[in-house]
Amino acid sequence: MDSITLDEIKDKLDFFHKMYDAVRLIDPLHKIVLDFRNTSMFPTDEICYCYWGNNKICDNCISIRSYNEDRSLVKMEKNLNAVLLVTAIPITNVGQPAVLELFKNVTDTMFIGEGDYNKSEMLTQYVREINDAIVKDPLSSLYNRRYIDERLPADIVKSALTHKPLSVCFIDIDNFKAINDSYGHEAGDLAIKTVSEIILRTVGCENTWAARYGGDEFLICFNGIKEEEAQLIMERIQKEAENIPLSAKDESIKLTLSFGIRTMDETPVTAKEMIRDADKKMYTAKKRSYKLKHERRRSV
């Protein structure tokens, strides 16, 4: 089934409980569990990802993807005690985001590869690798564009509900095309990897995450951080990148970065608006930097 209605859930609830180890309704955007009574849903105080015991939003959240794409999806996930097969089915004809989640314990019934099937280590490793493959960019080891599309809206909702600031930074490697054209794509890949490593070292705290937006562009989400603090962090990243020369074809390449920051304080804005505004500020900074460099050359 690609979707389900509240009436169908009521009719099939006994069947779902026989087939699965756990059944629940959630609001994937607000990350809360919903209570179902008399064909109506009510929000609870239970956070959906607390089920997994790690107290953080799942990297590979299929429920938000199921809601966004309006289709049923399946993944494997591990909680503290077991590996579970999770099915997410969007609920239609309701006035709020809602998804039905069905959990099946497959720790001792699903086998992957070779090894001791009495243990779950192999299956656990497989779950970790497959989930990383879905949300991680293989070149940079940062999150990918899909992760941005699914995680940033949830962080914006959380920021609005908790009245805490949220800052989004859009980053671009200067003259990246020239690096590729002059030194080859291996040099371009090395530049992306180097910047990614710097970002990971600098923003490794729990409330901050970083992703490769595409090409030589990156995005960092700072939860609970105002623009001034985000600016200082980005200046450290910018300075470190400039102090790490890359070697290609027996030449040294100096990396420079441009960035723009958009902060949401009290008035909620969409993920699309935040990225667009940060991108505009990044290009303004890039033009300003280029103008200053050009003026310095003329004055020498």
C-alpha cells in the first residue's frame, strides 16, 4: 500500500498488531508520537526518535521521506536491543503531517552474508552501512542533498517551537572551475575532501551538522546558534582552509572560501528561503572579496 486513511487504520489495527512487534502513528515533521482515538489523532509529549535510545533525530528518517513523497517506504534500523525492519506509510485525508510506522524485529530472522547467525553484529554493521549510504556523500563523508531536504525542515520546526535561533551557512570554494581546468578533477576532488575534513573537525558538536549541497558547495546547520557566533566559526574554517596548500602537478594551490549566513530568530521561514538567502549572501561576499583582490593588484 502506498498510503492509508484513518478509517483503514482503525479497521486494520488488530491485523497490524498481529503482524508487527510495534505499531504507532507519528507526526514526522514535528517528530512527535500521535495518540489515535475514535478516528482522530492527538499530539503527545513523546518524541518519536526516543524509541531508538540515542536521543537524536535519525539520520535516515524514512517517515519524513514517506510524508514528502507520499508513498510507503521500508528500512532497517537498530535500537538498543534489536535490529528492526521499519515500514512507513503516509496517512491521507488528515489535516496534519502523519505517518503510520510498523516495526518488525528481524534480529534473528534476517541473515546477511556469512558469519555466526546467532549474533547480530553482522546485521548491525550492514544496517549502519546501508543507512550511511543513503544519507552520506561518498566523496566528502558529509551528509548529502537528500539529508538537507529531510533534516532542515525538522530543525526549523524545532527552532520555532523552542524559540531558539537557527543559522544556516552556505559555502562555496572560490575558483573551483579553474582548479579543475588547470589541475584536473583529482585536484578538484582533493579540494572538496580537504574542505570537508576542516568542516567536520570544526563543527563536530551534537547540534550542528554539515552536508555537501552539490559540486563545490556546502551547507552547515547551526542549531541554537546566532549569526554572530556562526560567523566566528565560519571565519575559523575559512582561515584554516587558506592555510592548507594543496599540491597538484608539482604546484601549490591556495584554497579560499566564500560563505553567507541566514539566521532564523523569531519569525519562521522555510528551508528553501533560508538556503536561498544564505546563498545570496555568499555570492555577495564572493563579489566583495574579488573586488578587494582586484583593487590590491592594481595598487601594487
